[in-house]
Amino acid sequence: TKKAITERIKDIDVVIELLDARLPGSSANPMLAQLTGQRKKLKVLNKQDLADPARTEAWLTWYREQTDTHAIGLDASDKTPAQRLIAACRELAPNRGGMDKPLRVLICGIPNVGKSTLLNTMVGKKAAKTGDEAGITRMEQRINLASDFYLFDTPGMLWPKIIVEKAGYHLAASGAVGRNAYDEEEVALELISSIKAHYGAQLVARYKLADEDTIPTRHDEELLTEVARKRGAVMSGGRVNLQKAAEIVLNDFRSGTIGRMTLETPEQFAIWQAEGEAAEAALKKKREARLNKRKEEQDEQD
Ligand code: GDP
């Protein structure tokens, strides 16, 4: 996918990044900034129906303050998303348009962010899927949203190394990561840790937890245990089944049954990112030191 994007990016005017509105920072591909360079960017906070409206607004403002960037919120209830995407892209690249200068747009996003759903809604009567033209690989589809508006699709992708620890957990909670790649109990505990400070009322409403005011300060495991008890996830002998409770919480989060919530704010994510980068840099330094030492030892032996 990286290769396909690198190839295609040369003649792209606007890059649309489809983000999960509940985890905008975590669902943003850190490699994409490198790949897209100076191109205009449209951040689409998708599944906004599942997200906290106030936090969605905060993220939109945050993105709109960045250069060459526009941002909109979207969800599957919007029956005419193409119009909004086209308008936003035209605003970003007003110099493009007309048959001789069609607006060429690339759309990227992580798995499960809702890209297929969005594309299916947009491929109405007017739009035509084409895949048999020169230069369009099997991995990539071109959709003509208007006679002078080409949308190139890319396969949903994650990146090889997630350096922001929280991002890994949030991606797993959202369903972007394959089930076998994480421990559900661990992810559910991290999810609880991310939501308990801000969404205690929703947890009380959904799981009939006791004493809303104490929720932010209670241990994640204690809260998951209470969920297990309240939902009858108890094994013979009365032991709670935390695995079952974790599945319940994750399913409720993915479906939105747990209530509208957003796991991160722009400010929080910026801090996590700085921490992740610092940890990564420290790791790299340690690795280099180790390699150098080995090389010196080798040289001495020789
Ligand atoms: P893709 O992997 O990015 O192509 O994602 P899909 O389009 O297959 O969607 C993944 C899941 O999210 C499906 O269960 C969709 O029904 C659901 N979904 C897609 N868009 C929305 C949305 O705007 N709101 C909600 N609540 N669910 C959505």
C-alpha cells in the first residue's frame, strides 16, 4: 500500500484521510505525513455519530488551524457525502477543475474506519468505478465523483510500528486490529482507563455501576470486575469472568451502545506522541550503542 501511495501521490491534488472520530490521533497514519508531503489535506472524522460532539468540534478546530488542511465530520447517516467531500476538496484546490484539470484526490484510512461504507454510498448512479485504465493497479480503484473529480481508493492500512502506546490500545478497541493480535482483557482495561475520567455517567447508565463520582479514581480492574458482576459474567464458584466482561465492553464501545465518546483530545494526543517519540529515540540510541560496542569488540578480536 505504501508503494501504491508513493506511486500515485505524484499526481494527486488532495489527500483525504479518513479518521475514526472516536480516536482521531490514534487512527492517523504517522507515515502518511511523510508520503503526502506538501499536498493539501482533508481530514474526515468518520463515524461521528459514535463520537463525543464537543470533542469532534475540538479536533476539527485543531486540524483547521494546520496549514493546507481542512477537516469535516461525517457518518453513514449522511446520504450525500460526495457533495460534502467534493466541496471541501474544491475549497482546498481552487486552481483545479474542468475536464482539462480534473481534481485528483486520494483517499486513505485504517481498516474498519468505514471507507467501504462511504465509497458504496458515493458510488451512486453518477459515479463510475473504473479499474481497467493504465496506471491503475488492482489495489487501487478510481471513482469519478464528477466529470472533473477523480477519487483514488487505497486499501485500508495500519503501519508497521505503533510508537504511541495508547494508540495501539485505542486502535485495538476500535476494531482496526485483528483479534488475534491483542489481549481483549488488556485492551478493555485500557479503554476503561481512557474513558473513566470523562464518561463516568455513561458507564453508570450502561452497566448500573455504583457511585458515579468515584469512577474516575477507581482502578480499571475494579471497574471491569463490577461490569462482570452486573452483567452476570460470573463462573461457577462465583469467580468473575473478566474475559467475558472485556468482550462486552469492547462490543458496546464498537457499536456505540456504551454511549457517544471520544478517547482522546488533541492536547492529550500531542503529549502521548511526544512521549512515544522520546521513548523511540531512547530505544534507538540504546540499540546503536549496543551495535557500536559489538563492533568495537569485533574489531579488537580481529
Ligand atoms: P472499512 O474497513 O474502512 O471499509 O470499513 P467498513 O465500511 O467495512 O465499516 C466497518 C464497520 O463500521 C461496519 O460495521 C460499518 O457498518 C460500520 N460503519 C461504517 N461507517 C459508519 C458510521 O458512520 N457510523 C457507524 N456507527 N458505523 C459505521
